[in-house]
Amino acid sequence: MTGAPSAPPAPVTADDQFPRSMNLPKQSPLFWVAEKDRYLRQLMIRDIQALTGRTLLVYFASMTDQRAQISLGDEVYFTEMLRDAKGGPVDLLIETPGGYTDPTEKIASLLRTLAPDLRVIVPCRAKSNGTMLALVGSNIVMGPASELGPADPFISLGPNNIVPAHFLIGVQGVDPVFVQAAQHAIAQTMKLAETLLTTGMMKGKQPGEINSVVQALASRQQYPSHGSVIDADEAMRLGLSVTKLSSSDDLWQRLWLLRCMYEHDIRRAGAIKIFEGPSISNSLRAA
């Protein structure tokens, strides 16, 4: 997890270290207090950057709110967030239940363009199309609590009625339009997985090896449940490039602490998604 970045993270000033330093924050007191959760998270982000030498960006979505799916519009916030990286090496920490394939494909393209040196960190969960985002990186950093999942895109049947695409295949009484949409979404996800693996972490591998991983992730043949757990060891058995951190690893402990901060703060703030880097921050609340 260490390396010599071509564009190192911006230096941290003493007032950015408040409340650790004697300097008062550069923001006004009322503003700092109102935003203190964000400032403390960004302080932790900069601590981790000091260990890795890479810009750390965070995409954190609620795992319990259906409205937190990867969706159209997320790419705008990714574009904004990636400004913090300035073209240098990036570690992208993600937590997401997954979502729609079109915006996942767009975000993957953005990451490839704006963060060519990318690793993805999954401290807890990157499920469904969140696993597709994990495949964008050259390596996936995982620990004891980390899990990926089968790449099963979501289909919207109506307001607040979102289901995994595979749920609609072979079921009696389902509108044929929804069935066709589900089939197309699954095919699109499989094509995206193949493209990402062929040009990324499995570049140079035999087509049969890559197809085996795509089938395992996206066909439901190997993982029959939408919530099936693919931990670090299982991901490595599949052939993915994984760095497995132990529970005693200092970097893992810091990543887990940061992840717990996001889980607490997103719930308390009533938000569904947070896009954050060392200086840029945006959060979304449900309409």
C-alpha cells in the first residue's frame, strides 16, 4: 500500500490539523462546528494518505435505503471528487449496495480516465454493481470484514420498488418488458465485467480465465443469492488481484475507523450518499 506518487496529496497546514494543533481552524467557529463531522473525517483521510502516499477518496452509500443505489447523477459527484486527486495515484474507498448498470458504466469510464493509477478499498461491503466498481482498480484492498458480491444489477418496477434483475428471469406473470430489461441489464453487466478485467487487473490472462470470473460473478451459477459473500480469500480464489490486510495491520485499523465514522455520520445526518476527499465533500439526501 505504499509507493512514490507522481502527484502527492496536498500538504496539510497546521489549521487543517485542528483540534490536534494549537492553531485555530481557518473556518469560522459556527461553520466549523456545523461541519465538524466532515472535518474530522477529512483529518482521518489525510492521516491515511500520509501512510500510503496516495490520494484517498470515499464513496459511501447507505446499505439500508433503496434510494442509495448507484444511479444517474452520481457521475457528477465522482467528477467533482476526483479533482482532489489531481491526476495522481488514487485509493477509492467504497461502500455501496450496488445499483443501476448505466451509471456504473459511466463511473467506471470516469475512473479509468481521471484516475489511471487506481486501487479500490472495500472495508466492509461493495455489493452487486459495487463489485463492478471494485474491478476498475488494478487491485482491491480487503480486510477481515470486507465482502464483494455477485454482480446483479437492479431493475426499477416503480416508485420504491427496486429488485435484482435475476429475480425477474423465469418467473411467471412478470411483464415481458421488465423481463427484457432485466436480460439486457445482466448482459450489459457481464460485458462491463469482461471489459474491466480484460483491460485491468486480469490483463494478459487467457480469455477462458476471464470468462470464468465473469460467469462466477454475473450468472448466479456459482453464487445463487444476491447477498452471497465473496470475502478476500474467495476473491483471490476467483483470480482477482487482492491485497488482504490483517486485523492487526495499522492501515486496516485506520480504514475501519474511517468506515465506522461514515456509517455513523451518514445515518445521523439523514444522508444516503457521501462523496468525499481530503478537501472536496458532497452529500446527498433523499428527495
